[in-house]
Amino acid sequence: RGGDSGSSEAGGGITDEPCPDAVNPDNGCIYLGAISDLTKGPFAPLAVPITDAQEAFWAQVNEDGGVGGYDINLTDHIADSEYNPELHNRKYQEMRDDVAALAQTLGSSQTLAILEDMKADDVIGVPASWNSAWEFEDQILESGASYCFEAMNGVDWAVAERGVANKVVAVGYAGDYGGDAAAGVEVAAEANGLEYVALETPAGQENQTGAISQILGEQPDLVYISTGPAEMATIVGGLAQNGFTGTVVGSSPTWNPALLQSAAAPALEALYFQAGPWGPFGTDTPGHQKMRDALGDVTPNDGYTAGWAWSYALLATLEAAADLDGGITRENLVKAAGELESVDYEGMLPEDAGATDGDPNETAFRQSVISRVDPSAPTGVTIEQDFTAGPTVSDFDFTEPCFSLQ
Amino acid sequence: MTTIVRSPRLRGRALATTSYAQDMGLLNTPAKRRSTLVMVVLGFLVPFLLTDDLLQIATLGMISAVGAIGLNLVTGYAGQVSLGHAFFIGVGAYTGAVLGGSETSLVVGYDLPMWIWLPGAGIVAALAGLLVGPLAVRLRGLYLAIVTLGLVFLGDHVFREARSLTGGPGVGRRGPDLNVFGIDLRESGSVLGLELAREQRQFLFALLFLIVFAVLARNIARSGVGRAFSAVRDRDVAAAIIGVDLTKYKVMAFAMSSFFAGVTGALYYAVLGVFDPSAFGLLMSIQYLAMILIGGVATISGSIMGAMFIAFLGRLSGEIAHVVPGITTGSGGGGVLTVFQLEAILYGLLIIVFLIFEPRGLFGIWLRIRNYWKGWPFSY
Amino acid sequence: MELLQSIVNGLGQGSVYALLALGYVMIYKATKVISFAQPALMVVGGLFTYHFTREFGLPFWIGMALAVLCGAAVGMIVERLALRPMIGKPVFTLAIITIGIDIVLRILANRYIGVQSKIVTYPDGTRIHEVGGITISSQRLGLIAVTVVTVVALALFFRYTRYGLAMRATAIDQETAMAQGIRIGIVFALAWAIAGGLAAIAGTFVAAGTAGMDQNTWIIALKALPAIIIGGLDSIPGAVVGGLMVGVVEAVTATYQPDVAGWLGNNFSLVAPYALMLVVLLVRPYGLFGTKEVERV
Amino acid sequence: MSTPHDPVVSPPVVSLRDVTLRFAGVTALRDVTFDVHPGELFAVIGPNGAGKTSIFNVLSGVYRPQEGEVTFAGTSILGKRPHRIAALGMARTFQNIELFTNLDVVDNLMLGRHHHLGYGWPSAVAWLGRARRQEILNRRRVEEIIDFLEIEAYRHLPVGMLPYGVQKRIELGRALAMEPTLLLLDEPVAGMNGEETEDMARFILEVKHELGLPMILVEHDMGLVMDLADRVMAMDFGTPLTTGTPAEVQAHPEVIRAYLGAGDEIVVGEDAR
Amino acid sequence: MHPAARKLHALCILLVTRVTASLPESFRQGGGSDVLSVSNLEVVYNDVILVLRGVSLTVEEGTIVALLGANGAGKTTLLRAVTGLLDVHDGAITKGEVHFEGRPIQRWAPSRIVGAGLGQVLEGRRVFGEFSVEENLRVGGHTRRGGLTSAIDEVYDLFPVLRERRKQTAGYLSGGEQQMLAMGRALIAQPRLLLLDEPSLGLAPRIVAQIKDIVVEINRRGTTVLLVEQNAAMALSIAHHGYVMEHGKVVMDRPAAELLADDDIRDFYLGRGELATSYRDLKHYKRRKRWLS
Ligand SMILES: Nc1ncnc2c1ncn2[C@@H]1O[C@H](COP(=O)(O)OP(=O)(O)OP(=O)(O)O)[C@@H](O)[C@H]1O
Ligand SMILES: Nc1ncnc2c1ncn2[C@@H]1O[C@H](COP(=O)(O)OP(=O)(O)OP(=O)(O)O)[C@@H](O)[C@H]1O
Ligand SMILES: CC(C)C[C@H](N)C(=O)O
Ligand SMILES: [Mg+2]
Ligand SMILES: [Mg+2]
């Protein structure tokens, strides 16, 4: 039977053999895995570009000579989990002996479903989700502000710039994503003396009637949405149709450029703003530029941006591990992942955003970007307010996840 | 029929008794006995031949086989088509997790031992089954099917809302712990001097689990209960007129099938670890239906073969997809299809092609093979 | 007022369900099979309209008309390839096959959709009409109108061709139907063609909705399942009534349940149709208009 | 050979009193009244749609008459569910064969013994001694019937693919397996040729003589009816025309008009087969 | 002979590369006046169960032909083979030909065969249970263009009880009423060749007599009839020609009159006949007479 699992002998995923059709034939090869939502799952529209960008990113790294004498191979171990924890787990079992780390593990409960094994195997991973719980997991290499902080900043901004003064409704999916965001909204609401109401809404544009009528019933002047694009558009469209004139701010996954063609477009232009962990696709930073060049002509989408930005942290960890004695091994990767002082995001994020040395309350990155709808921009949104940590998040005492997953 | 016995013409054949007993035996022919023995022995060898990931698929396959057998009891034998199997599996899964799982900040858990949570899961699920029975008495065919499907949606709603039990959507919870007589199946290590990795332990346990429940199901099938089920399926009016209590047996069928579903759910997620409410949807019900159709309706061995087929289908289509030329292994971009889309398509195609090729299922194929050398073609 | 508004919304959404339900019923009428491929047919149909209007720049109505034809064609092809060989086989085997079809078609559709949802722009779809405080978008109005036309057309078809009877006959007993000279191949093809066409109409209007057609939109089609049971599996009026009821019940529960019956949990409106379905069946085991299964000894 | 017992000495096995059964448009039975006595073979004849099968369906609890009284084994069986009535000892065969087509002959007959299986689902699941013993015991009974009906050859074939005539026999077997106290036969020889009819006649007589089992026979084969029946009731449009010995009934003008048709009975009897 | 034995036999034949010497007992092969001619037909169910073993038979224009045979002889199977309904039963023609009005039809779809003017009454009534009586008749006229009202009325005239029940759900009709409906449904299409599988099954003596007259009548109007009957007396009394089948072979092929006179036939198919005594005297088991083996 095959190589004993559970064992963490450094070999797993790290070889001195060159990668298949390697760019640098005299480099060894480090195999990375990605478990994502690539066909049937609800986040496929986002996950596919995320994964494409990550492939491009690591290809780029190889072009630039690789890391610590190794080339990186991602393409051999990409798996489709259909956003299903069970499949996610199975796919991990298939690759656990063959990858040094996970360049992507998408979804929160999905990541939880393999977290124990990852620890047993000394495998680190980059999450494709911005859950505040990851700040407390040493082997999970998150980047950018969490849904929770994003929400705090969104609310603070709305209070400061849009004269929101009375009531905020947080509407979103149940669970990791919506829950984390809602928790942030609640904190910010309290800090700003706003009345706070939380609504849960299910996926599916046809299922938003309830959310809409409930929001209208509450008559808030700020609505903070954490759903998918379809739901967000339906809700905003519905609100506008019923004469809502307040402000709508959405978490980063709520936007999709295609919405500009929808019947809801006018409403979106009038009401909607996006809170995000970093500047959108078209933003002018070296990192963004590098990404756009690497991808060539693709339909712009901020899934790409996310996939690209997330990868820097892992790159930095690999580099750091290379400098440790013993070089790049699973153990050293885990070690390095816990002691990053900074990560060079090539301008997509501030350097200190990547710090992991110390407890979350100090290291957690608290700044977000607020964007407004702009049909002329590549992904339909441009920066309204660049990296800022609002008063709420700055004072926030971050001792446990906003929304516990355990 | 004492009176008949008095009649000279009707005297029973004394010597026959033993042969009837034999005729009704579980393995009534030497051939069967031999092949079964071989199967079991092979079964116990497998964990030393396969790689861990394959082992886990097989383990989960064997566990879901028990669920498939359960569905076959109600749908195959008793003819009550149920699209609600996912619901009963869910009930079992959460009962198991609550009884045998651990408490966290989000969910309750009582850390009870397996000999409590496993049967417990079955019993609670069976009770849920009892509730459905009465519907089955009123409804027929697809109406019943869609109503049981309604259960799945209602169940899904409950599972989403009962967060202290289920952890809620997108979060989920852990299954029960896997300790059998102090042996932790989540750990590797030596058992009775035999060095066994986690996957091997789990495989062997699942194999035992399957054998036990397969035998129980076989008993049901060959007993008066099983016959009553088939009677209800083939012609319920006639069944009633010769003395079969339709209500009783329809309800019983659902209860029994749900019990099997319940234990399956509990054990499945004990092996798998984390699961969330989205698992127990229409898709799962359909997959189980596919298992028994692909395996063979109203056959125990068919259920097992079908479950294994479905379990490995994903992997199979994956392997095929990866060898198809001209397909990008990448996630998006070039090529007509990505390898993942091809994989998903193959999954669908294999089901279609298979059912068109052999509507009677794997069991049918198996029969053909057997009949070929057995030379007795009239035994389906 | 609020009630009226939510009823109107419900009727709008319900029309989509009605169209989908009609598709299911057509196939059931001829084959006694519930086709799980309807979701895929709906998505594909919607995408046809998208393609014709966007890529070829055809006007909406022409685009939809063509999409209906294409949808029908897809339905027929599917039937010919995957279901014709199965004539006379158990219905549940066929049902599972339709699931396989659904998977295949949907993946192909997803491939076309890609990362950006495909949105069909409805002529002045953004315009909101207001009648005595009740608002409704012209897209919804169009939808309702189209639904009415479709239903009438179907009714006429069954009234004035012998295929209505032939379909039901085939469903009851294929062998005897053949013995009457009915070409059940044609019957099946016809049923699937109509189902495909209906799905295309539904899909078009879904794609013309606020968020258009993305990779998850297919789920809408499942909402039609309780509808066909409520109406009665083999009844055309049933499908319509069922569809509208589901739409309305959803909308109304969505509006009132949180306040009136909060204890039912968040978003009970999603499962309300199934609850309604149970109630209806307890009173009428064959739905509101379904034909009772005949058996005597 | 048995003769009709005298009503006064022994109470009837089954008795209908003014039974009326209506359906949407049709009155299937109107004031039907008759008794069947121990050991008696009571025949019911009448045109198609006269209500013969309906009588059976009322007796076995499939239809519930709007008016009238039906007593069997000393109790009223109106409104009793079919399986209860079966438990009281009423067995029946059907006009269109109602066998369990996917099961083999043995299982079909074993189902006839459903009420005699002395074990419940728990021991069934465990297949412990009791279930096993009971199965063997009942299986022996079943084999006796199989011998009796000369269908050994088909023992393990699914009945669905057996010839019509054989299926009719198996149905009789299933009824006998119930060890009934009253046997209802609905057109047992329909669709059989001369020889098969003879075989069936033989079995019916055998049962009558060996078991003294009272029977109600519905049959269009006049030859058979006139030969086997102790008493015959002729009916039309749900109403009994006359009841009496075969000879009397056969001669009855109403019966000839409504049922037999003009001409010599015997020949007609022939035609009826 | 036991069916099991028969099946074993069938199996042997199958395994021993199907060397069935089919007796050439049919003389009038495919003559122009033959509406239907079946030659040397071999049919297998489920790929294994050989049921027809080289059957040949012809039906001459304008005649009534009776097909007799014990249960399981293969009569229904033969009809299925003619009307293309075999594959519904997992059956298949493995050898031989079927000609309808000179054209080979063994590969045609049932609908085409029916459309070509070959009607049938299936074994066991097979009415559309959920349909009303009238709907059943309308379906019967599926292949006919134009209105059916007159045709339906004719059927009602033949079976008045059906007119009474025209709106009633067919599935609730009595057995006999259903049999009449099945008969009527077949007449609607006004076929040139009518196959009847046990039309007298379960009918009252008077109706049987009536069916008899009907068959004679439609035959007089030019419809050729192939009549499968267990009621041999009735069948032979109206048939011009008769065939007798025994487990998958034609064992007798004579003018009806001769058959009616044949002792074996009388003894076996007409039962006791006048000569025999009452059923009550049948005590010994009568061994069935064999023509072959
Ligand atoms: N369930 C039912 N619904 C409606 N009408 C029925 C039902 N059952 C029987 N009938 C009607 O009642 C009448 C008597 O039917 P029944 O079956 O008793 O006749 P029968 O005497 O058995 O005739 P046959 O000799 O043809 O079997 C028939 O006219 C039939 O149409
Ligand atoms: N679908 C089937 N599968 C297997 N065997 C079959 C099938 N149908 C019929 N047979 C077998 O074929 C043989 C002939 O059957 P068939 O029905 O043609 O006889 P028949 O002459 O019509 O008898 P009957 O007078 O009872 O109608 C029988 O032995 C029967 O068991
Ligand atoms: C980017 C998204 C796929 C992340 C998702 N919302 C999650 O938290 O699971
Ligand atoms: Mg009757
Ligand atoms: Mg026949």
C-alpha cells in the first residue's frame, strides 16, 4: 500500500527532481495543492479566477528563478471540492502525501474539515476566504482584513462620509461569511451609536423577497450586505424599487461586474459601495500591474485580484523557510508561517499586513478599501477611499474570532 | 392444514424438511458459500493492498452501502419510493454527533461511547421514519416520492436553524468520536500487535459494520416480513386481501430503512469529521437512489455494489478526465473544457450510459456472468 | 396593501414556477417520469436568449422565440439519445438518467456562463409601473402575459390534436398504446420538445431578472416540484395553479412569517411551499387536479 | 359427495342481508340476500356487470356497501379492513390473476400463510430459532399444496412468466395456503381449454370432499357450474333473479333471457368455454 | 411435458448452436392471396427462453383462421411477433419471417404495422384504466384520419352496455365489460386483418354467442381474422381453417371442420364433449396426449 500517511517526513511534496517541464531544470520542485470550487459549487464564479490567478502567480515566481533553489508546481494538484466539506476532505486525502502546502483551501467549513489533518501532516495553507478565525490558526496564512474588520470599516466609513446616523441592518448568509461580517457590523454599530438589526438570507435571487420586505420594514439608513452578487443585486434592486434612498455597503464577495448590465444597475450606481481587503482589479500598484500582465486579456474580475494577493504570504513563507536550517521542509514552513514579520505584497497590501509574529491583536491587519460603482472601471468599481482603519476597528480588542467556527 | 394432511394425495414429503431449511438458508448453495467466503477474505486483505485515499473512499463506500441497503428495503423491496433518505441520514448523523461528539462553544455534545451513539442514531432515525409511514399509506408512487423530497427540504431548514445541534450552515460540526473498545479509529498504531494506520482501522471496522447489517437485511428480506414487503410492492390490494396489513408493513418498511439510514449517517460523519447541513440535500437522496438502481433493485448485494460504484465514480471519472488528451489540467482558461468540468460531465455520462447499457444494474451483470457458467437462465 | 403587494410579487415569481411546472407535467403526462433535467433545460434556454440578444444583437422577443425553438431542439435531442433507448424501462431508472443529463447540460452551461452571470436585458425592464400603490416591473408584466399566452396555446394543442390523448395513453400503458398504432417515439419527442420550449421561456425571464443567469440559478427550477404535486402531476391547469400558489405562498410567508411566526426560524418561506404541499396532499392524495390511479380487483 | 346442509341444523358460514352497493353512476348490487352453508358449493351466475365480483369485493372488504348486513364466522364484517377479514378465514381467487408477479411460486404460497407465521419482526431480523422453525414448518405445508396442485416443476420460477393456466392454479394454491373456512372462486376456469378445465374441476372437487370447505363459485362456464354447484344464484343488474338447484336455475326463463341466451343449454354451456 | 423440461430442452437447443429441424408442415407459403404468412419463426425471450421453435402459418384473404393450443403453447407470443410487440417483453425474433400482404414486417415498428391495417385485441383486455370508455375508443381510432363519431356509434350498437357506460372510468368496468371494450376498441380502426387473443375470455354465454356473430359479421364485411381461442368449440365453429400449437410448434394444420371432427382435438380441447360424463366422475388424472416427442 501507498506511502504511510499521517507521517510528516519532509519528503512530502518537496523533491530535488526538477518539476515536470520545469522553467529552471536545475531547480528542485515544490508541489503545492489547491482545493477550490471549480464547477458546480456556489462560489465557482469567484473560485475559478482565484485559482487561475494563483497558477499565474506561481508560474511568474518560476519565471523569476523560483524559491530557494526550487521551482513551484501548482497545476498537478488542483482539486474541485464543489464547496462541499466532504469532497474537500477527500481531495485533501488524495494529495496529502504529495504536496508541501496548500496554495488555496476555499471556504471555511471546508477548511475546517481538513484542518486537523493539516496539523497532523505539518501542512500550511492559504485560505480562500476572509474569516477572522484564521488569524488564530498558525497554519492558515490569511491576507487582508477579515470580513469582520471589513464590515467595521464599511460602517465607520458610511457614518463618516454618508451621514448614516440611525440604524444599520446587516443582511447576509448564515454562517462563516455572513456571520463574521455581521459580528463586525454589530461592533461598529455600537461604537457609532447606531441601532443594529441582523437578518439572515439564503442563497438564490428568487429567495430575497423576505429580506427585502424585512429591510424595508426596518427603515434603516445603512444596509450592510454579505451575500453573493446575485442576492446583493436582487436586494438592492428591490430596495430601490420600493424607494429606498439610504446607503448600501457590501462585503468584497458581493460584487460582480456583470451586474452593471442588469436591471438593477441604476440602483447599484446610486446606492451600492463595496468594502474590500485591497484595491480592485484596475488599481495602479506594481502588484496589480504584474497580475494584469501575467493574466493577459481575461475578463477582469476581482477573483483574480484575490487569488494573486493571497499568494504573496505563501511566497514569503517559502522564502523564510528556505533561510532556516534544513531549508524548505514541511516543519520549517510551519515554523516560518508563525514568525513572518512582513510580507512584500508589491503594493497590493502594506508590508506589515503579512505579519504573523505575535498574537493576533497586534498582528491582525485592520485596514480596508472602500470602492464605488464606476462603469468605466475594469471591474466596474474604483477606489472611493484607500486603505484605512476606521476608529472602531482600531480600538477593537481582538482576542477571539468575531464569529467562532468551533 | 391438518385436514389436508389426512388426505392421501396431500401427504407431505417427510424427507423434505431438511432440504427446505437448506433451501431457505442464507447461503443455500455451495457455490454461494464459496464465493462469499472468498469475498470476505479478500475484503480483509484489501486494507493492506490499497493506498490510504482509496482506502478511505472504500470505507465511506461500505458505510453508505448500509444506507443503500436501507433504501432498498423501503424502495426496492416494499416499493415505496423515497427521496427522503438524505433526511433520515441527516437525523442519524446529528443524533450520533450530539450523543457521541464533544461540546464546543457552538454545539452541544455528550461524548457518549459508540455502543450508545450508533444504535441511538438508528433508533431516532427510525422514529422519524415511523412518522412518515402514515403518509406512505395515503400516497402512491411519485406523489410519495416528492413528499419525501419535501421532508428533505423541511429537514434542511430544521438542520440550518437548530444551530446548537448542527453548528448551522457554513460552519457545521464534528461527528462523534470513533472509539471501539478503547481503540481510537482516528489514530494510527498497533492493534493486537498488528500495526494499523487510521485508514486501515476504519476500513476494517466499516467492513464489519457492513457485514453485520447486510446479514440483518438479508434476514428481513427472506423472512415473512420481506415477503410482505414484496407483496405490498407488487399488488397492494391483493396483499391486503390475503391478510397483509398494508399500514403496518409500509410503516415498518420506512422505520427499518430509516434505522439503516440513521446508523449510516452517524458512522459516515464519524469517519469524515466535519460536516454541515448542506450535506443532506436532494443530491444525497438522489445519489442513494442511484446506488440501488445502479446496483440492482431489491437485492442486498446490489445495494453494496451500487454504493461502491458511486463511491468510486468520482475518482474514476477524475482518473479518466486526467488522461483525456487536449484538456487543460488548469482550473480555468484554455481548452474546450477544464479537466474538472470534464470530470463532472463524465460523472453524469457514466450514470446515463450505465443505466442504458444494463437497466437491471450491476446485479444484473453479475447474474449474467453467473448464469453463463451456471447454465440456469431462469433465476432472475 | 403590503399584502396585496406581496401577492403581486408572488404571482410574478409564481409565473416562472408555473412555466417550469408545465414542463415537468408535459414529460410526466407522456412518460410517468419526473424529469430532473428541467433545471438544465431552463438554464440552457435562458442562455440561448442571452446569446441571440447579446451576441447577435437580436431584439428580445425574436431572441426568445428562437431560444424556444432551440430549447425544444435540445429537449428532443436529449430524449432521442438518452431516453428513447429506455422505453419500457422502470420510470425511476429514467428519472436517474434525467439527473445524469442535468449534470452534463449544466456543466456545459456553466462553461458558457463563466465567471460573470449572463444577464438578458428586457426592453425597458427597469421601468416600474405603479397601480394604486402596487408596483410591478414591466419585465414581470411581460412574464405574466407570456405565461397566459403559453397556457392557452397548450390548452388548444391538447384540445385539437389527437396527441393529447395519445400522450396519456402512452403514459398509462405503452404496449397497448403501440398496439393502437401510436408512435410513442413521436409522443416522447413531442413531450420533451414542449418541455424544452417551456423551460426556455422560463429561463429567458429568469435571465432577464435583476441578477440574470449565473451558475447557481438552476435551483429555481426545483421550486416547481411542490407546485406540480399541489396541482396534480398530470394536470396542466394544476401546474399553473400550483406554480402561482407556490409563488404567492412564498412571498406572503416571506413578508409575514418573521413577525407572525418567528419561531419557525429564518427564511421559513423557502420551505413553506413544501409545507403547503403536505397539507394539500393530506386532503387530496392526487393534488388539486391530478387524476386518481384506477385499480379494482 | 356432499349435499347442501339443512339451514336449520347448522348456521350459515356467511350470510348477506339486503346488501346494496352503489357507485357514482351505477348500482352494482341491489338488495342482495343469500346464505352459504357449511360444506356447500354455492355458485353465482349472471351477465357481465351483474355484480358477481362486486359481491366478492364486498365480502373481502374491498367495497363497503351503503346498505345491508354481512356476517361471516358469526360476526359482522362490514367496515372491517381486508386483512382482518382474511384473518377470520376468508380466502379468494381473482377474476384477473392477482399474483405477486416478481416472486416465485413458493413465496406466493408462503404469503398465503402470512397469518400462520408465528413470529414477529424482531425474530425475523435476527433469524433466531423461532423464525427459522416457523418458516420450515409453514414451508412444509406449502409443499403439500404444491404437490396437491401438481406445480412442483415451477417451484422457484417467478410467477409472472408462467402460463396463464398455471398462474390460475397457483392462485388457488395461495388461497388454500390460508387454510380458509370459506373460499371464493372468481371465474377459476376462464381462458382454459377443456383439459385444463377438467384439472381445475378436479382440484375444486378434491378440496370440497377432502376439506368440506364451503365455497362460492363465480363462473361463466355453465357446464362446470351446473356440474359442481349444490345451489346456484342467478343475478342481473345487481339483483338476484332466482336461487335454487342448478337444474331449476338453468330452466328459469329469466335466466335464459338475460344470461344463457336462447337455445339448448348444454350447447350453450359448451360455447361458454 | 413439464415447462421446466421444456425450458431445459430450449436451453439445450440454445447451447447446441440452435440446430432445430423445423418441420416443414406448412404448405401454402407466401401465396399472393395470403394476408399474413409466418414462415419458420423462432422467438426467444430474455435471450435464452426459446418459445417459438420454427412456426409457420398462413392466413388467407377473407378467411377466419383459428389458432388453438394449451396454455403456454406460444399463441400470444406468435401474435406479439406478428405485431412487433416482442421487445416490450424482452423477446426477439431469432429466425424466420413475417409477411403482411406480401411485405416483410418483422422489422417494422408496431405503429407502422397497425397503420398498415393490422388490428389486434391484446390478451387480457388491457383497457386504459384511467380513461373513460369513450376515450378508450377514441384512442383505438388513433391511426384513422377524420371523425370517429360514426365508428364509435357502431361499436355502441354492438355493445349497448358500453353506451350506457360511455362516461364511466374504464378501469372500474367489470371484467366482461372491459373485454367488450377491448373488442370494440380494435374494431374502430377498421383493420383489414384482425388478430384476436382470447376475445371470449370471461364473457357470459350470451355475449360469447354475440362475439361469435360479430366476428362472422366483420369477416363477411371483408376483414380477415386470426382468432386465438381457448374456447375451441366456438372458434372452430366459425373458422375456415385451424392450427394447433404445442409448446412452440404447429402440430396440426387442417380445415376447421376436420379439426372439429378429430378425436384428439375433441378429447383435449373440447373437454368432455357430449360423450364424456360429469366432472364429478373425473377421478383419475388424465395424461395429456402428445403429438410429438
Ligand atoms: N369500483 C367501481 N367503480 C365504479 N363502478 C364499478 C366499480 N366496481 C364495479 N363497478 C360496476 O359495477 C357493476 C358490477 O361489476 P362486477 O365486476 O361485479 O360485475 P361482474 O358480475 O363481476 O361481471 P363480469 O362477469 O364481467 O366479471 C359493473 O357494471 C361495473 O361497471
Ligand atoms: N415475457 C416473457 N418472458 C419469459 N417467458 C415468457 C414471457 N412471456 C411468455 N413466456 C413463456 O412463453 C411461453 C408461451 O407463452 P404464451 O403466452 O405465448 O403462451 P399462450 O399460448 O399465449 O398461453 P395462454 O393460452 O395462457 O395465453 C410460456 O411458457 C411462457 O412461460
Ligand atoms: C471568497 C469566498 C469564496 C469565501 C466564502 N465566502 C467563504 O467564506 O467561504
Ligand atoms: Mg367479475
Ligand atoms: Mg396467450
